[in-house]
Amino acid sequence: MRTLLEADIAFRTRALADYGPGRMLADIHPSLTWTQGRLEMDWHHRIERELRGDGMPLVPSVFLAGRPAFAVRAASPHAMYYAARAIGTLWERAPQPTGRPLARLLGDTRARMLAILDAPQTTTHLAERLSAAPSSISAHLKVLYDAGLVSRNRQGRQVLYVCTELGRNLAGH
């Protein structure tokens, strides 16, 4: 679960940097809009919170679905909780390659890795999902990284890998 949540944070951070807060928030839920520095949600209740420069953490959750949830008590810290991306992958087993030609080109393990690297993953998480040794996965990731098919991003003590645009195109994402 932690890996999935960290992957969501990395994805949202990249979306914020690439496209700005409006698009990033709309991707979290279509009812969210960002207008002139103000977050609004199309909802039947009216709640207003003045942040006064304190900011508001966006907190992904594997336990939410649908609309985001907000801390609404005045004494509560400001926060918005939302459903993390790819929650269904928590219960998936190792995926099959996207196609035999890709597997013949890259090998089964690398083809399967590209198939699941549409969301950032750590070496350990990939090893668990693919039932392989972390050292083996690490060697495959180095080859995919050197070929420009995956990128990597350090998050604290972990490194998250995700397909580049070239990797996504090759894997058929």
C-alpha cells in the first residue's frame, strides 16, 4: 500500500509541475476546479476554509472512492483526502506481457515490467509482483533505464521507476 501511495504522490507532483494545479486537481476528481488560486468542488454543501498561507496537504488513500474528503472541523488540520490511482493493482498478480513480439524483443521479464510501470514502482514492489529476486529486477531496470524506456525518481530512501513516453508507446499504454 505504501508503494502505491508513494507512486500516486510522485504522479501528482509530476502532473502539478507539468500541467499546473487545475489539471492535476481535475484529474483527482472531475468535481474539483482551481480558479484564481481558489479550490472549489461541485458539492451540495458549502464549506469555506481560510488557509492563511498554511497550505493544504493532498493525501492519497487506498480506503476512499469517489469524491475527495476534507477535514471540516475548524480545529482539524487542513487536508484533502482522495482515492489514490491504481488501487486495483494492490490485488493483482504478476501481469502477462503486452504481446509476444515485445516479449521476444525484450524478454518476458522486461516486457512484463513495462506492462506494469505505467504507475511508479520500487524495485522491491516489482520483485514481489513478478515473483523475482530484487537483484534480478534491479539488473533489468538498469537495462530499461539505459535504453530510455523507464525513468527513475528518488523518494527518500526509495527509488521509483516509471515508463517514459517511449516505454509507454512500446508497451502499448
